Amino acid sequence: MAVILSIITLILGTLLGLWLQRQPGYIWVLYREWWVELPLWLGALMLIPIAATGALVVNALQVLINWQKHAQGKWQYYQTSKQQSLWQEVWWALEEGSWPEAERLTLQSMKKQGSNFLSALMAGFAAYQQAAYRRAGDYLENSLAARHHILAYQREDLESLLPLIRLIDAEIELSRDHLKILSYWYEALEAWPELQKLLPRIKQFKLFPGNKQKILEERTYGGVLALKAAAGFAALSATWQSLPKLAKSNPYLLERYTSLLIGLDKSDQAAKLLERLIDKDAEPKLFNLYGDLAGGDSKARFKNVEGWLSRYGYQDYILLCAGKLAIRESLWGKARDYLEASLQKNATVEVYAMLGYLLENMGQLKESQEYYKKALQPIMGLR
């Protein structure tokens, strides 16, 4: 493009020069009482530096405008980077439990960027963890008031901030940061149903490392099960069936569910669940739960365990389970055989304690005390 313009300019200049050569003329330059007469070709020649000067001025203005835009972009980038760095510091403070520092940094960000739902949630959570419930409520209420909400919330209990969190949750589109701070809030307030709704998104965004995600799911599902247990066996059973498949095979949740069933006098239902699972997998935790079940038909359970011994082999945890159930049936000889066999394979505190309890019931107090001592030694740091 520059070459074409240069060629066009050269052609026009040549034609103009030829025209001036054939038709010479004059121009008058006047300034107040001063005037000067110049040949036409000289006047045309003087236009070149004038045009060049104008072009330089225009170019300089363009450079200045571009520099201003560039500087403005750099400044915005700097401010954004600084704000992101500040947010990162807030997250670090929250994750480390440095609540005063987290609140201070969030307020610093709010002064620069203004208040929004995210900053209100973060500042409020830091205040809540410091037991400053009124201040936490103020942060949350102010963020809602800024959006012209009329709150249907009466603060009767300073610790009851859940209605405010629910209102904010309903208003925002969940980004990673919003999702993370809401999960912190719901877990702290033990709002398990609300947290359960967030779990799929939390897993999708991979907000937490594997072990932390697992613990969060365990606490959430365990809390939901406990809430449903208060409504009775039907509600508890329906909730259990609705849980993801992996959750229903989680040892912690199985233990939680079976303990809730036992609390509702449903030991037989707990036993049936564990029997189905054990038939599929000889997981040690399942046998521990099965052996600890109280009430119900312990005789049938003892026969089941003996069948599993033949199927899965004489594993220490299966032998321990058989010993526990034999004690419940007052089968002292079998109980001792199973417990001593378990002890030979894996000498644990529980096996020593069960042998001590067994021998105490058999009237062999001296041997019983020896086993009790051995059970206490690891707990007391003795060898």
C-alpha cells in the first residue's frame, strides 16, 4: 500500500511540475500590511514542508493516543493482577484458618472494588469463624440490600445466618469462587441438604483435592442421613437408596447408616445390608460393622460368618467377627478359638480386649487381666 501511494504521489508531482512549467504564474502572500509576490512553482514547493509538518503533528497525536491506550491497558492489567493476588491471599488465609487476616484482606478488597456477594460471603465467613455473628450478618445483609432486596428475615438468633446464605445462593450464578465459599458456609452451618445440592458442581469443578472431596462428601451425606433418620425409617431408607452408588459403598457412610438403623431398632435391616455387601466383597470394615451389630438374630449371623470363613479364608478380621458373635451366643469355646486364631494373624488392641472380656466371663480372671494389660499397652505408649 505504501509503495502504491508513493507511485501515485510521484506521478501527480510530475504532472504538476509539467503543468507549472508550461503555464507559469504568480501567487500573492499577504499578512496585514506585508505582502510578497512569488512564482507559482515556488508557492507549490512551499506546500511540501507545510504538509510534512501537518503529517508529523497528526502522527505525533496518533502516537500519543496509542501510548495513552497502552498505558491505560497496562494500568488495568496491573490493577486486575493486584486484585487477583489479593483474592488469592484471602483464600490462603481462609484455608489456613487465619480468620482475622482473611477478614482484613477482604475489607481491603471491598474498599478498592466495592462490595459484592463474593466479598460479603468471604468477609462474613471470616467473621463467623471468630464468633462475631452480628458482624457476619451485617456483611451478608448489606450485600443483599445493595441489590434492593426486601428481606423476609428476622434476626432472632445471631448464629442463625442460614436464611441469609440461602438468599444469596438463590441470587448468584455459581462460579468457582462462589461455589467454594458457599461450601465453606454450608459445612460450617451444617446445612447438609444445601451442601448436597452443590456436590455435583463441586466435583465437576474439582475444587478440592481427592481426599478433601471425599471427606466433604462423607460429612454431607452422613449429615443428610442423620436428618432423615429423625423423620423415621422410611425417610432414612429412601434417602440411602437415593445416594450415588459409590457413596453407598463408602465404609464411613455404611457405618453411619447402620448405626442410624440400629438407633431406630432396625438391626436386622442393617444386617441384611451388610450381608449383601459382604457377599460381594470381603471388606474388613464390613466385618467389623457386622460383628458389632447388637440385637436381632445373632445366631443366624454367626452361621453366616462361619460360611464366609469357608468362602474367603481364615482372615484375621473374619475370625474376630466370628469371635464377637460367638460371645453373644455364649459359645465360649468357639469364641476363644476364633479370637486366638485372629490374634496369631494380627495382634490388635481389639483382639486383646475381646479375649480379656471373654476370659473374664469364663471366670479366668488372671488370664483376663493379662489380656487387658496387653490391650492397654499400645494406648499408653508401652511395649
